[in-house]
Amino acid sequence: MTRSKKVAKKAGHPPVIDPYLPGNGNFGYRVSRYELDLEYKVASNRLTGTATITAVTLAALRTFTLDLSDNLSVGKVSVNGRRPAQFRCSGAKLHITLPAALPAGSAMTVVIRYSGNPRPIDTLWGDVGFEELTNGALVAGQPNGAASWFPCDDHPSAKASYRIQISTDSPYHAVANGELLSRKVRAGHTVWTYELAEPTSPYLVTLQIGMYESHRMTKTPVPMHAVLPPRLRSAFDHDFERQPQMMKLFVKLFGPYPLSTGYTVVVTDDDLEIPLEAQGISIFGANHCDGSRGSERLIAHELAHQWFGNSVTARRWRDIWLHEGFACYAEWLWSENSGGRGAAEWAQHYYDKLRHSPQDLLLADPGPRDMFDDRVYKRGALTLHVLRERIGDKNFFALLQDWTTRHRHGTAFTDDFTGLAAGYTSESLQPLWQAWLYSEALPPL
């Protein structure tokens, strides 16, 4: 029995969408769009909002739920313009009961007015979601932090488009996903409106607020912007100088950049333990921007997630290696193509480290507690390197481009990748997958 099955059994809940996060995700409908109209007061950490959710019912639906943090309270709900028979918040869910069941295939527009003092969600992996900074706020949504700031179907398989309108005090700069449609100043407040057309998992939607300035990076193959405190500009220009070359390389190796609106890097005024990825955005701390160019590996990693994780997203969290193994291997590819160590050298380096680590992790199903374990990242990258050596560079990079094209803005399983790879070689890859994905013991390199 795998660890994920143990979790589901132990939880004692009704059927769950994902055993790694048994409380997340919801049945009976599919969301196609979120429109968020928000106001945030930095000084008091007060969020008020109206969420308009467009969905379709997948079955006859009388009652349904949305994920929403217990730190937020709901004042009003309507479904297709009518009051529900009942709504209540409990157990990080908004429960809605309709006066009569909607038939399967019905259009459903849910409008929710809510407010509160948003806080991160306490999880196995630490605090995730909406978090106050010294002077501002950020959202770090992976894996289940979206519900800390808006009602949603918080599961990676539930992709939708977004319009995010955020009003905040005028000295602050607000960043959300997608294209900035407008920026309007009203009586000491600025209203920022963003549109994200590409289908996106809720955990990849973000809000970044701080005393930032924005500037366009030059000589980039796709539009690239930096948003950061003015004091860090000089260090940023040095530390992130080679990011345009990274973009050029990854477009060549992985296929076209997945978003029409380009790529934004946010650097907070606070230190962050690790950088964060969001759809079209990467977030770094001031400690990653110190003028030493010591975080270039992480810069490459977060950029690669735009293809692997954000555009092509694992449908279940057990397949997290499809995000982290690929982004980690992109670090090695950047090193190989920019005058650093070759991928083979990095593979040997991390293989030697993994040999001295516990041999109790199944890459294709690491269990919820270990899904962000560094062994998932490094063993995932090693798996890709072994595959590359087996099928050759031409086939390997053709496979990656086929993968990012075929599942663009969609979700996928490990079996989808191994099945696709089978078409790029005449020999069976089953022994490779069995050894690297489905066995705990580290195989020979």
C-alpha cells in the first residue's frame, strides 16, 4: 500500500479528489472563470472582496462547497441571481444549499461577498497562502493556499481564467497574474485590474503588494518586467542580468513561452526562505538579490516552472516530480549552456549525494509529507538525465517540446509522460521507469 492510500484511509472522509490533500477540491461542478474585486488595507491587514465564479454543473446539484479559509467570513451569496436556501462556513469550506437542484450541464454564476484578516494556512509544509510582509503582502499559494484569500475550487486540476481587480493605498504597487489592463487612482487609492486568460490552477494565482517600482527588462525574447524596491535595483541588474539569455535558451529547448503576457519577477523588501512560482510570475526575497549572483540556479528553476508546473500541471500531487524534477533539470541545462558544469557532472554530483540519503522515497508517489523533499527534485532531474542519455539529445528535446505543446495549459499524469516518451525510441523504457520512478532503491547511474 502506498503512502497516499494510507492517508486517504486514515482520514476517514468521503471520497476525496486527491489523497495528498484530502480536504481540498470540490465535487459537482467545474469552474471556468473567477472575477475578483478586492480591496486590501495594508496597515490593518484587512481584505474585503466580491468573487464572481462562473461554472457548469457536472451532475444534478443541490448542495456544493468551495474552499475558503476560516479566517474569512462570508456576508452574502447568490447563485444565478438568487439567494441560496442556506450557506455556512465550516472546516475551511463554504457550504451552499440551493432552493432546488440545478440539472447537470447547467450554467452557474456564484457571487460571494466576503471579508476578514487573511492569514497563511497551516499545513504539513509550513504556512502557505496570504502572508503579511513588513510593509505589504504576498501570496505563496503552493500547494493549497489559494483559499486563504478567495473562495475557490483549490486543486491543481481545476484550471480557470481570472480577472483580478485590487484596490489598495496609492503608495503601494500591486501585482497579480496576467496583463495589467488598467491602473486608476481614486482618492488616495489605486485600483489595479489584471486579466489572465490562460487556464490556471488556483494555487498559481498570486497577489504581491509592496513599495515597488516596475521596469521593463531590455533585449528579451518575450516581454519581461521586474518589480522591486528601488534600493535593490543595482543588485538586481547584476544578479538577474542573464535572465534574458535563460529565456532564450528555454524557448529553444522547451518550446514557445506559454503566456502571451510575458514574465514578471517580483523581489520583496523582506527576505524569503525560498523563491516562489506563480503563473507568469516568480517571487524572490531581498536575500536572493544581494549583488553576488548567488541565486542564478534558483532564477533558472523558477523560470522553467512556467513550462513545467504552471502550463503543464500535475493533475495529482503525487506526480509533483513532473514539476520539480523538470525545473531542477533546467538548472543543469542552464549551467551546461552558460559556461558552467555540464548536466552529466551535475547528475554525478547529486547521484553521489542521493546514495548517502535514505532510500525510502518512491518518486512517482512520494507521499504528502515528502512531496517537496529535495530528493524528489534531484531524483526527478536524474531520471530525466538518464532518459536523455538513453534516447539521445535530438529525441529528448523533441519529447520535451511535444510534452509542453500537447499539454499546454492543461494537466497530466506521470503515465502521460512515460507513454509519450515511448514514441521517441524503439526500445522499451519500462525498465528505466521501474528503476527510477517506481522503486525506492537508487538504481545505478
